[in-house]
Amino acid sequence: MFFKSKKADDSAISDLTNGVCADKINYTLIRSRRKTLAIHIKPDTTVEVRAPLRLAKPEIERFVVFKEQWIKKKQAQIAAKKPVKPRELSLSEYAVDEFEQTARELVETWEQRLGVKTTYVGLWKMSSRWGSCTAKTRRIRLNTALAYCPFECLEYVVVHELAHLRENNHSPRFWAIVAEALPNYKERQKKLKAMQWILHTLALKS
């Protein structure tokens, strides 16, 4: 599963904000170039709403209220489940068919924000790392295992690898670029590190 990144424009920029509808349902709103509204319940029972870039906020809130019973039912089901063991790995946040689209949108968004351009972005199965960058050829690889991780982890890996196109090392200047893009990148690093068992589990299954 591979894709080449396309030139980003204003219509490709994703927006991530927090919201709360009239019925006190807290959610994270992620806007992108998608055409439909969708609600995802994370493993920690928090709510994520994905919406088209220009869809009006009142319409999004009406949709959340309409889905209130479904949201509460899913939250209750997740809360009642036992913690997932490594050998019982299942998709946590993205459906498989949405992962490539989500990754593409993030790459296009952050290419523009960081002022860089890739020649190729591929999704690969890798056993020991989440992503890689070949700065000379401007090629980026993302681990398909990121499909099992929270959105903020995928975004961190995308920003990390794209930042190497500006600073091809892990010097203070490199981390300054990452910090400017994602001020909470250290928190995201910790979450990603906690997901390391996913790489080991998938390696055992392959």
C-alpha cells in the first residue's frame, strides 16, 4: 500500500479543535477534506468527530446530539471491556480503509506548514521503527502499524519525518522545528513509546 504525496493547498489543511455540544458531550473535532461526518470512540472513551473543512459548527453539533445514545452505548461497551493484551491486538482508532486517507491528509497538511515537499510517501510494514526519512531523495516511509495508534501519534510521526527534510539529524535545531509545530510533542512521544508493544506483536504475527 503506497501513495505519492500531492501538492497541498488551503483546502487540504486539517483543523483540530475541542468542542462540547448542548447535551454536554465533549469531543475533539478534526476537520479535513473528507466529504462526510463520522464519529469515533477512542479506547479511553473520548469522542472524536471528523468533519468536512467547511461544514458549519451548528450542523456538526446537531449530528453529535443525534448520535448521543449511540455514543453513550459505545462508551459503556468500551468501559466494560477488559484491557487489551498484546496478543489480542485490534484496530484502536482507524478503520483500515481510512488509515491511508488520514495519513495522506496529514502529510499534505504538514508539508505546507513546514515548507517542505516530498517526492514519495509510502506505507510499509516495519518491525522496529514507526517511520523513516531519506532526505537526499525526499522519500518518507510510515509504518502501517500506526493504524493501531491514536491520531496524535500518527501526526507526531508525520511531523518528525517531515522535519528531517529541513534538518537531517536529531540536533537541537531539529527538535526546535518539531516543538514549534507540535508544542506537546514530548507527550506524544510518551504515548507512542507506550505503543511499542504493537510493533513486537505484529512482528510475531508476520
